[in-house]
Amino acid sequence: MIINCVWEHNGNDTLLYATDYIGAYTRGESLEIAKAKMPQEIVAYLKWLGGDTSDNIEIVIVGEKDSDLAIKDADSNVLFESEKAPLTADEYEKLKALALKSAKDFLALYESIPDKSATAIAERKTFYGNVPRSADEMYTHTKNINEYYFAEIEVDADNNGNIYECRKRGFEILETKPDYLNNSVVEGSYGEDWSLRKVLRRFIWHDRIHARAMYRMAVKVFGAENVANPFSF
């Protein structure tokens, strides 16, 4: 089973993205460490979708971005070559369904946590401020990326309601634009290039980052038997 990946890095720090499994990713202090983590990520991703995978996984690098960002903190600005192509209506609906499933599952994980203010994570600063430590902080941070991501492709969304509601409403606003399937590449904040395909990937990717952190923290505090695991981590 071949997994095509885009490699974004700053020195040795690596973010590795699976291009055919939108939002699947690994991080590592080197490319080899990130590659070694990818089979487990693909297994979890396919379980999340209700499928299975082969034990024989080969990682193939199909794109590379040398970045000056804080890759170790998952700061990213890569746009894949494959994210520049127009979308068909069917393809868009499938990707949107994944982004909405991800939001719904993130909400289910958050709601399952007995004490949403508890934490077992040490304080740490990142490029965007203090790392979220409790379920409440992780959920608020992840939900409130909605307005920002949509704004990068000139969609006037908001962060009102829960993570599923505001994301769904953002897609509904997007769909009022007659040419949204053209997937135009636009320059957003900080000179970063965005497209609708990239926004769809970034939603799922960002959910997975913070869902994994939330799940691991909650298991440490409450035990796996007391926490939902909709992402199959």
C-alpha cells in the first residue's frame, strides 16, 4: 500500500501529510521519525472511516516545502500541488462530509470528558500563544479556527454555536458563491496561499492534532474506559 506524502520541514523538524487521506499527518524531529509514525496514523485514519488497511505500507514523498515556520509546533503554510485543481461537485461533497464528520466526532470526544477543566499537560508557549491544556481550552481553540480558515478563502463565517454548527454554516455560506468549485488559489494572511481544498484538509488536520492531544490527556486523567474515542486513536 503506497502512501503519497508531502514533506514540510524546518531543518530537521518535520510535518508529513498523506495526500490521499485528507488531514492524516505525522510530526517528528526528522523525516525518518515522521515516516515511521505514518503507518499507525493511516491505520487509525481508516478505522475512523470504518475501513481496514494493509500491513505493508510504503511512504513515497511527492512534494516538499522548506519552511521558516515553527514546524515543531505544527505551524504550517504549505499548499499541495494537488490542492490547486478545481473540484467536482461529487468530490466537494465527499470532502465536506469528512470535515463535518471530523467536527461532529471532535464534539463527541469533548462532550465525553467528565471534567472539561482538568488537565495533565504542562504549560508551554507556541507561536500562537500558550498551548491549550484542558478539554475546554482545546475545544475552544479548535472551534474558533472556523472563522479564520473560511476568511482565508474570502468566506464570511463565524464561530457561533458548537464546532459542528459553525463549520456547517460556513460551508453553506461558501456554497452561495457561484464559482466556489473553481478552487481558486488566493493569497490570505501573512502572504500564505489558500484554496478550498486546502481549507478542507486544514480543518481535518487541525481537528486531529487537538483531538489526539485531548484524548491522550483525558485517558491519563480519567482512564480510557471513561472517554469516547471516535477517532480510533
